[in-house]
Amino acid sequence: MAGILGSLEEQLRRFDSPEKLASVIDHTLLAPNAGLEDALRVVEETVKYGFHCAMLTPYHVVRTARTAEDLGVRLCTVIGFPGGFQAGEAKRAEIQAVAGLVEEVDIVANIQAAKAGDQALIEGELSGLVEEAREAGVKTVKVIVEAPLLDDDTLALLVKSVAEAGADYAKTSTGVYSKGGDVFTVLRVAQLAKPLGLKVKAAGGIRNAVDALLALASGADRLGSSSSVKIIESYKVIVGE
């Protein structure tokens, strides 16, 4: 705990303005009942607050792409969301549908296959999807490992597969089936991912500035949240703005 508190102080020095904190947050809208007006609002808020990107479903990416381009907003999307158990061909089709529109994708690993010990499927699918994403012009690939649902051995194998597939990040969770933004989960993923050269994205249950800073102090390099605006507004209170 002393290490986390020390790192927390370090994060406060590192992110000494709301704008710096916003720059590592993927402003997220993945709710199934979100309308186009909601997606456009997220794009506009990404500009206003300086979030790293607007993280939208493939459906909304296609429909907000022109507005995002006009505003200079980076679009990101999810592939295989939320379960990851779709056929690999379906995930590849999702990537193809947003080719040229997104700079980053967060791919949901097949957690059912991971729990079943189907390592061959996991490795083959992730390698193919990362390759597909690169060919589609995607600059950054993150793979969601849904860490709270996996035991240590299974998680270690999955994170290793993420690294071997050539992804850039291991992401703690979707936030749908588990809340992966807590200190324990972020630490757990970071300790596996960092030695393999992977960065870590924390997501799930990060709702205010304290949650965000604790996730960063635990080893996260990027954050994903649908409460991004609340995070920044609460951080302004902390830093006295």
C-alpha cells in the first residue's frame, strides 16, 4: 500500500492539470441504448476536454466519422464487444467495417476459449485480428482480457498470447461483466503485461478522479471510462481549478 500511495503522489505531480489527465482517457460510450445524439455529444466533449479519443461502437463510428474528422477527434472502437466469443470471421468483419475511420481498436479476447484452455484458438485468433487491424490502418491495438473473471494461470497465458500476437495493450476488462479499474486488478494485469512489453489500459468502475489516479498509480498507461467528464470535473476540485 505504501508503494501505491507513493505512486499516487507521483501521478499528482505528473498530471498537474486536468488537461494532462484527460489526455490519457478514452472517452467511452458503449451503452446499447445510446442514440446518435449521444455519440455526437461524446465526440464534442472529446474536443472540449482534450480526451485521448472518442471510444464508440462500430455503428456509431461510421455515423460520426465526418463530424469527428471536422473536429479533429481521434475515433476508437471495440471489436467483439462485449463477450468476445463471436467467430473470428465476425471480428475481422467488424475491423473491416471501420477501416480508415479509427486509429485504435479494443478487441475482446475469447474468454470462454481462454477458460477452456483452448490456447491454439486464442493464439491463432489474436494474431489474425492484430494483423487484420494493422492492415486496416489501425495504429494501436488493445486486447481486453477480462481479468477479474480469470484465475492467475489462465490470465498469465492470455496476456502472453496478447503480447505474442503483437498487440500494444492489455486492457483489464470491458466493464460489462466485471469492473477492472480497481487497484488489485490493474496491478495484477500490469505485473504480467509490463515485462512482456505491453502497456495497460484500465477500464471498469473508474468514475471519479480518485479512481483514475489510483488506476494510474497501479500501473495503467491509459484509462477507459464513460464517466470521463465527471473524472475531469472532480479533478479540477482536487487541483483547485
